[in-house]
Amino acid sequence: MDRLIEKVIKKDNPTCLGLDPNLEFIPCFIKDKAYKEFGKTLEGAAWAIFEFNKGLIDALYEHIAVVKLQSAYYEMYGIPGIIALDKTLKYAKEKGLYVIFDGKRNDIGTTATAYAKAYIGQTDIDGEKVRAIEADAITVNPYLGSDGIQPFVFEANLNKNAIFVLVKTSNKSSGEFQDLVVEDKFVYEIVAEKVAELSTQSIGRYNYSNVGCVVGATYPEQAKRLRQIMPYTYFLVPGYGAQGGKAEDVAVCFDKNGLGAIVNSSRGIMYAYKKSKFGEEAYQEAAINEVKKMRDEIKQELLRKNTT
Amino acid sequence: MDRLIEKVIKKDNPTCLGLDPNLEFIPCFIKDKAYKEFGKTLEGAAWAIFEFNKGLIDALYEHIAVVKLQSAYYEMYGIPGIIALDKTLKYAKEKGLYVIFDGKRNDIGTTATAYAKAYIGQTDIDGEKVRAIEADAITVNPYLGSDGIQPFVFEANLNKNAIFVLVKTSNKSSGEFQDLVVEDKFVYEIVAEKVAELSTQSIGRYNYSNVGCVVGATYPEQAKRLRQIMPYTYFLVPGYGAQGGKAEDVAVCFDKNGLGAIVNSSRGIMYAYKKSKFGEEAYQEAAINEVKKMRDEIKQELLRKNTT
């Protein structure tokens, strides 16, 4: 997690660019070019996705430290889509960005190990160690309990990478199972206690562990409590902007040094050009403006919080 | 789900072949050929995986109705591995098998829709509908609540495919969160009630819904109770054989017609040749024998249960 934190400090920005390339977010001039070359096929979609992602990364890599690739929007375009994910990931890393694979993977024992090796570890091919998909971190769903999480923790620690475990998600019905009350605790608090326990194995020089968590921006009260339960856990906070989360909502996730959380925005940044008067050709400038605006909002709120 | 059930009836076998192609399960003569051609690379591993899967499908397609592909063991071999998954899936379908993509996918709203379209629905490329990965069913993790499950149900019903929602998993620490007690119920029972509710939208001619569930063979007492909570829900039961589940443990998941459940075995079938005296070249015969043995064990137990 130190590697992530150093990048965030260097860019002075806790914003995470979510690359969820639903085709409807992609400017028509890019899609038209793709369809002309490949037709309205999975290959055409994948070409447009990589082209758009590359344009966004080129525009933003000097302003941000982290990107998060939402795997669903690549898997939706089949093998060509997954190849576009891999190319995007490699391109982002070339530009010095920290890359989170947002796949919310989960399974038991040896199968969890296989997922962990796939994204944040090394695959052993009868003695030859190779990397399958080279992410820096992966998101993990905790429903299967600690023998489904521990293999991810193990590979993260072994390979100096990280995981983010879902604790309290940003969606409306996240409470259905996560907010069930067990004696005097919510289920998400019990998950948080487990995450806190797993965190202690790898506390780095900034006092944060390789085991991070996901806490939605849409639940600030819960986030405040979770910050206390998991003092060494970096928060990946989705739900900013389009889903309704605001700067004051996410401020509770940060420590007094402005660390402790990264805040993801996907649609807000990718789709900023739709609100811009310069049209879709100016999608890069629109994204830069949006990222700067988001950074300033969060920084201002953190300043306000620290001085009151 | 009718399509699955018809195939199970026709083959008179509720066994599901789990294709979890960890390289260590694959006979050396196949791997040697792969490494000679492609080296110890992701491509070499992927070639061996597909070759082995194809051999198993060729041997077993007349005896079984269903295969389950555990995505982790393909993702572990990167893009070549995922291509091997796609090829295996297509090959199994050509041979008339029902194919479950075991990816335990989960996310919120539109992202859950993207996953559902990827595996059991259709991807819309500006008006052109194409299939990304052509599975018949997908496994789904419920931690995010109903707005994370409903999109899968919707796509299953729309495309006459199916989903299997994790309720009670087969691993040791599955109880950590699944067995938490909320008032007088376990969390997994509350999840089961939600699954039962979602099931009612699509009950087919055999009285089962497109919404199935996953219940580990290692927890027969819980399975018995879950069968009552979810009367219209087909059970996908992992954990048979290698993980310790026996015929008497899985019998509770079936109805009196011998329907209501499919029982998965991965290692037990793939790795049967290790226990055979004829060596690894005879992996197909060993797999056939194992499948027949497993079928007979389960059928005998169901007969015993129905007559006592």
C-alpha cells in the first residue's frame, strides 16, 4: 500500500479514475472510427474502449495517481474486451499509475489463491513464474469468510501488492445483508473487524496495511464508524458524484494528514464532456477540469475538517 | 432451468463435471506436448488446459449433462487462459452439455447488468446484439443485496438462462459471516428467503425456477433446512468427494423425483487417473469410471431415501 500512498502524495490528489467503459460513455467520433474498421462487433467495441481509455489516461496521468478498472465493462465485450482491459492496465502502468482491478473476486481456499495469483501474484507454470494480469491491487468480496480472503492477503503480502475487501457498498440495497444486526453489531462491522485483524500483518511506513477496504461514499455515518474499527486500512470510496456522494461525505474516511482514502469517480470524469460546451472532441479537457474540481472539493473539505 | 433439467433426465445423471484445470491435475504427456510447442508460458498452459478439457468432454459427454467452469483457473493463465475457457465452453455446448460459468460475479446495479449480459445475456453494440461468452448459467455472490442480484435474474429470465446464487458455501470458514445469527435466523437463511422470493418469477414446467442456488455438500443439516425455504430453487452442490461431501449428505437436496439438485465434482473426476492402475494415458477411462461410480452412489442413496 506504500506504493499507492507515495503516488497519491506525489500527485497531491486522492482521486481514483474509474475506467468503466460502457459504450454509451464513449464519444461518437471514436466509436464511428472503430465501427468503420471492425463493424459493430466485440472487436469494434474493444478498439473504441482502449482508444478512449488511452485518451483519458494521456490527459489525466499527470493529475491523478490511481485508476480502477471495472472488470464487468470489459467482460461484457468478451475476449476482445478482456484484451482491452489488459492493454489498458499495461498502458496505465507505463504512465506510472497505480492500477486496481475491480473484479470483486471471491472463492474458497485454492480457488481464491488462483484468483489472487491471476491479478496480484504470479502463476507457476511447472516452475516458471509468470504474471497473468499485472494489477497492483484487486477488490475482494468477503461473503465466503476468512479462508476466502486469506489467500488474497497472502499473495498481496508476498508480492507487495494490495487488496480492497468490500465492507459497506454504495448501492441502495447494500443494507439488505450488510446491515443485518447480530447482537449489537451490524454484519458490515463484523466484516470490518475481520479486515482490521487481517490488516495487522502488513502495516507499512505510513501506518497503512496491504489490506484495504471498500466503503461507499453514500454512507458517511457508517464510514465514520468504520474508520474507527479499521485504523490501518486504506479506504477505496466509490459512489462520488454520479451516485450522490459529496466531499463532506468522504472526508470522514481520511486521516488528519489527508491520507487513508482514495475516492473513485467513473461516470463523473469519463462523461464530463457531456456537460461541457466544447463537445465530445474536448473529452480530455473536460475530464481534466472535472478531476481538478473534484480534487479541490475534497482538499477544501479536508482543510475545513482539520481546522474545525 | 427446464433446459438443464431435461438434459439431466435424458442422461439420468445429476453429476456436474467441474472443469477446474489447475495445471497439476493435467497429465504430464499433455503438458510435455504443450511445453514443447509453446514453452512454459501462459500459451503453453492454455493449450494443455484446452486439450485436457476436450479429452474429458469427449469421454464424458454421453454420461453427464452439465459442466461447470471455475473461472479462477482460467484467469490464472491470463488472456490465453480465458481464451481456453471460451473454447472449452463452446466445445461443451457443441457436445450438447449445459454449461455453468462459475465466476461468483457480483456488483451493483448497472455493473451487475454488465456481468449478466457478458455471460447469460446479450451485449448491445450500438444496436447490434451479440453474445460475449455463451454460458447457460452463472454463479452469483449475494453480498451486495437485491440490486446486485436482480439484474442477473432479469437477464436470466429474458434470455432463458439461469443463475445460481451462493447461499451456504462448502468451505470451513463459510460460517464466519453466513452463520451469523440475526434474531432467530442465520444470515444464510435470510439470503435463502431472498432467493426464494426471486425464484417465484420464473417457475418452469418441472416446478423449478431460473434462479438456482449454491449449497455446499459439506453442510447436510443446513441443506435440509434450505430445501424447505427454497422449494422452487435448483441446488448446485459443490464439495462432493475431494472436499468430503458424500451421497447421503447430498440426498437431502433432491426432491422425490430425483430432481432439484446437481452435484459437482472437479478434482475427483479430473484427477481420477491418479488413483487408477492404468496410468495417466488412461485419464479418460478413469474419469468415466469415477462418473459412473458417483452417479450410482447418488442414485442408490436417493432410492434408499425414497423407500425409507
